[in-house]
Amino acid sequence: MNYTTSEIRKAIRLSNIGMEWFHLGDYKKALEYLNQALESDIKNNQTVKIGIRKNEISTVLSAMGEYEKAIRLNEEALLIFRKAGIRESQIITLADMGDIYLGMGQYTKAELCFLEGLELARTTKSLHNQARIFKSLYELSERKGDFKKALDYFKNYSAVNDSVFSEIKHRQLANFEILYETGQKEKENQLLLRDNELKEKRQRLSIAIIVALAIILILIFFLYRMKSASLSQSRKLLAQEQELARLEIEKKTAENKLLEDRVFAEQQINRLEREKHQSEIEYKNAELAGTTLSLVNKNEILGEIRTMLMSNHKPETIPGAIRFINANTDIDQDWNKFRLTFEEVHPGFFDRLQRQYPQLTDHDVRLSAYLRINLSSREIAGLMNVSLDATNKGRQRLRKKLDLAPESDLNEFLKSV
């Protein structure tokens, strides 16, 4: 996996910040930054640093009392260091594990870790690590009550610690001597070094300028190539989008045309059905009116016959003829036949009329039905066996009961019921 120096440095900075929070006692923030550093090292395949991060996280978890998690992370880190052959890190990890086991009261495991770390420290001649482990072994023996071992480990710790101090002191003295001896030479070489530095700076500057120009040219070339490729891809995508849009428009147009045709067909069907229904109603109204007019004519003829008999024939024949005429001019029977036929043509008319205007009499209802089929006042008078004047007065009373304005048409209103 490819990784950059900046990413590695970022992981190191995150680790340093995490350990600073650890030393300040904020373990939550310490874990937050250390886990980010671990994720960065895993992403960049930094195997050894992964082991170091796990060791650091283990230290924080141990301080929080989460010993099991801390031991597991140290074991994973130790396996990484062993595979990489890094003894110094192995020693540190073993010493940390020993301290954790010591805190858990598992003295046997703690001692095994300390002894293994001590053996590696002796092999590498790491006096600092030897001193740390001898100190831990001394504390372990003291807790176990083995004071003889504790005394021996303490002596070893003191001796190694003195050696560490002597070694540091010796190094410092040697460094001072070297610095003193080389001081004069450095002064002599200072001018020469300055000249060389100036030459090197000029050379580096020239090289840097050449490299920068080369990089700029390469970047310009690659940017041009990328821009050309991007424009070409954009054109292709635009062409595809336009083609898809065209196909979508054609599809929508076809769907709209189909929908319009369907709506037009449904409108035509509805229109034809309405016309058919209207024609049927008009036909039935005409049929009803014709039947009704027949009744009117019949009643008128029978009335004229009755009048003629009463005025011109012998008295003994008049009663029988009148009874015959009266039997054939039964208004109620004619009304019942008319009502049945009317209900077939205008179903529910009587129920709606009486529900909306319960104050109407039977005479008003009959008059309303005759007006509904456009019968004239004279025709209605013949059907109801009343005078024309009585029929006109009945119309006026009906208008009042229906609460119609003077300009309203009674027949049109009844058609809307």
C-alpha cells in the first residue's frame, strides 16, 4: 500500500498528543488520539508502529484498570515485535506486561514476563531496561514475602543503576573532551564551511529551480491530458444524457397521446351514453305525455258524451249512460297508472319532492308531476277533472309553497328536483 511521509508524521503527532493527555490524567482523550494514530498506521501498513500504538493504548487501559484488554493488546504488540526482530520493543512490552500482571496480583505470570525481558536486556546490554526490570522483580519479591530474593534483586538494581549513571557520566565527560578538542578545528574550518555552504546553497537552488520547472511542466502536461480526457468524457455523457432525454420525451409524448386518445374515447362514450339516456328520457316523456293526453282526450270525450246525454236523450237512458261514463273517468285509477309509468321514467321524483317540501298536498304532487312532463294547463284540467281557472290557481299556490321567485320558471324548477 502506498503512503506518504505526511501521513506517517500525522500518526506520530496524534500519538504524542494522546500520551500527553495520558500524562495529564485525561484517559478518555488519550484513547481517542491513540486510536486515531493506530487507524492511520493500519491504513498505511506501518506494522512496527502498529505494535507501538497497541503498547501505548495498553498503557492507558492499564491505568484505567482494564487489565484484560491491556494484556491482550500487549500480546499482539509483542508478536509484532518478535516477527520484526526488534528486541528493545520486546523488552519494553514484556516489562509492561509484567507490571500489569503484578497489578492484577498474578505474580507467576508477572515473574515470567520480567525474567524473559531481563534475559533480552542482558543480551542487548541494555542497562536502562535491566535496571527497570530488576526494580520490578524487587517489588514483586517483596509483595510475595520472599525478602531474600527481594534483597538480591535490589542489589542488582542498585549496581545496574550505578552503571547506568556512570555510563551517562562517562559519555558526558567524553563529549566535553571531544567538544574541547574539536573547538579549535571548528573555528579554523568555519570560514571554509561557510564558503562550501554558499556553494552548496547555490547548487541546491539551481537544482531546485530546474526540478521545480520540470515538475511544473509535467504537471501542466498531465493537467492538460486530464482536462482533455475530462472534456471528452463530459461530451460523451452529455450526448448520452441528451439521447436519454429525447427518448424520455418521446416516451412521455406517446404516453400523453395514448392518454389523450383514451380520455377522448371515454368522453365520446360518456357523451353517447348521456345522449342515449337523454333520448330515452325524452322518448319516455313523450310516450308518457302521449298516454296522458290519451287519458285527457278520453275524459274530454266522455265528458262531452255525458253532457249530450243529459241535454238531448230520454230521461230513462241517462242514469245508466252516466254511470258508464263515470266508471271510465275514474281519476284516481288514471292517476295510479300515470304514477307507475312516471316513476319508471323519473325514478325517485315523488320521494325527493315530498322530502324537500313536506307541506305539499296530494293535489300539489299530482300537479307537479303533470308540469314536469310539460302538460298545458288545459290538459292538466282535463286530467284532474277541474276547470282551467282552478288549474291556474293551483299553479300559483304551488309556486308559493315551493317559495319560487316571480321570475323563476316553475317547469324548469321541477325538472331540477
